[in-house]
Amino acid sequence: MAARHWFRQTILERLVSVMLSAILFAVLTSCSSSNSEVSENSLSDPTSISTQQNGVAPTSTIIAPTQALSPTEAIEPSPQPSATSTNEPTRTSTPTLAPTPTETPLPTASATYSILRGTILEQANCRYGPGAAYLYKYGVYPGFYMDIIGRNETGNWVVVQAIGGTNPCWVKASLINIEGNVMSVAPTWLPLPESPYYGPLSGVSAIRQGESVILSWNPLMLRAGDDSLQYPYLVEAWLCTDGQLSFTPIGSWETMLTVKDEAGCAEPSHARVYGVEKHGYTAWVNIPWPTP
């Protein structure tokens, strides 16, 4: 009896073992199939994926895979431009405008002047201006051979300097043997040296009595040693004589001077006055000129 009972128990244990193995195999097969379906579903529809833990959806954002282009949608490369396909722009010739004729100005006649040379005939004073009324600058002596570079309007006084020199002054033309026509030399004016110590004269006036004009001014009070020992006053006047206005320089020892001025010139007469000291001339003052 005991042996039979042991045999039955052994067979039952083996049956249970086989059944448990079959159940376990079925369960494993079922789980594998389920997982395969979930994996396929997650690839086809990413939004349907859910977590197996507590049924909570994952918090991370799932990026959908980029859709691949079909062969017909592939971007074909743009054709490269061919060097032979460039069209050169057509060049249109622009007509050249002919220059507009303009009036050609006529040449202006200009005087041509000369520089002459001459020999001093006798000792003479070379002065700052064309007349004996001007201050002495230096002396010239017989035999001096000099350039003649200028003249006054009438040609009776000329500007001379040593040949190649730079210190011009005025000499009376009659005291020089001039080689050539003195009127071919340019009319010239040299500036007078200015006094550094004295201002212009004051009280300058003029009154007319017929053809006589009386000029007057206040005296120039010089310091000791500034006297030039020449005329202390210089009047440069443009006076009407025989219908022509002529330049006349006049030296005066006094503060009053009478000049002759006629009517009948196209230009008005006028004059100016300087004070003179050994260093030079004061600034000139216009004389208010009375009409004829």
C-alpha cells in the first residue's frame, strides 16, 4: 500500500510540473506578442505611446521623424550657367556733339616797354620822387653808366639804378645821355619812405580866388635833429593847365602855398600834402579842393 501511494504522488507532482511549465510558456508567449504590438504601434503613431508604469504619460516631448522625400520630390540641382550663354549688351553708338562755336576774343593791344641805358653827364642828386621837391637819396656822378627802368608821364624825369642793381631813384632826364627814346620806357611810380615818428598833418584847407587856390595846414613840430634840411612840406597836385590835367609836385618851407588851377579840364583837380622829416614822409592828407 505504501509503494502504491508513493507512485501516485510522484505522478501527480510530475503532472503539476508539466502543467505549470505549459502555463508559464503560454504566459511568456502572450507577453512577447503584446510587446511586439506595442512597439509597432509606437512607430506608426507616436502620440499613442503610454507608459507601463502607473498609466502616466511621459513628460518628454517626442519629435516626429522627418518625412523622407519620395523620389519624385527630390530637389534637382539648378543648372549652372554656361559661359557661352551670356549675352553681351548691344552697344549703341552715341553721336558726338559738335562744339558750339564761340566768339574768339580779339587780341588786346598791350604796350611793349624797354629798359634803356644811359651815361650820367654831370653830378646830380638822385631823389625819392620825380622832382626837386623830393628828398635827396644819393648822388650820381659823371661817367656813371646806368639802367633806365622808368619815367614819369612827360619823360622829363627817369628812374635809374646801377646795372644789375636794386636801389632805384629819380634823376632829371636832361642830365643823362640816354641811349634810345625815353618814352619807350614804362611810366613808373616809386613809393615814398614813411616816417616812423610823425603822424599826418592837421588843419588842412583850401580856398579859391579865381584861378588861384590857397592851401594851408598846421605846422609839423619836429624834434631836434629830425629836420631834413630840405623842404619840410610836400604837395602833390594834379592841376588843370591849358585844358590838361598835369601832375605837379611842389615843396614848401611854409604852412601856406598858392597854386594856379584853371577851369576846363575833363577831370577834376585835386591835391594832397605830406609832412617831411629826415626819416621820410608822414601819411598824406587829401586837400578839400574848391571847384572853379
